[in-house]
Amino acid sequence: MGRDEIPPGTLALLILRTLSRGPLHGYGIAEHIHRISDDVLAVEEGSLYPALQRMLVKGWLEASWATTPNNRRARYYRLTALGTRQLSFERDRFERVTGAIARVLQEA
């Protein structure tokens, strides 16, 4: 099965959930989402970094520079307390919307 686009409005949720496990750099975030989704979801750089920047501005994330295990400099992102609250909000909204869609699809 190939890679599918991430549905609109869910990228922030996926990033926040990924970072709830601990700090990661951008490539690590994209790889985690790809791996956990069984290679279905692909997060492209052109979507990931603007989303991370928006979340930094909103105060959901903090970032700092560090060296990766491969000895490269990378910006590591981590959740703030506000980001943890936003994750809960985003997850609740996603479950509400997907539940409503499921009900419409199941209608006879």
C-alpha cells in the first residue's frame, strides 16, 4: 500500500501526539509518524516545518538546538503545558468528527 496524504486538520494532532512521547527533531517526527502508521502517512518537509513554526508561535511547542546521534545539529521540539492541553483538545475534536463521519457512513 502506498503513502496517503494526511487529512486536513490532523497534522497538528499527529505532531503533538508524537511529541508527547518526548523531544524530537523534525526528521524524527516525520519518521515516527510514517513508521507508526505502517508506512501509510507521509509528512512532507513543506508541511511539517511550517506547522512546527505555527505551533511554536502559538506556544504549544518549545525548541532548542542540539546534536543528533548522527553528530548533526538539529532543532529539537518539545511540548509545553499549553501544547499538552491542545493535544487533549485536538484529540477530542478528532474523535468527535471521526465518530460523526462513521455514523454517516453506516447509515442505511
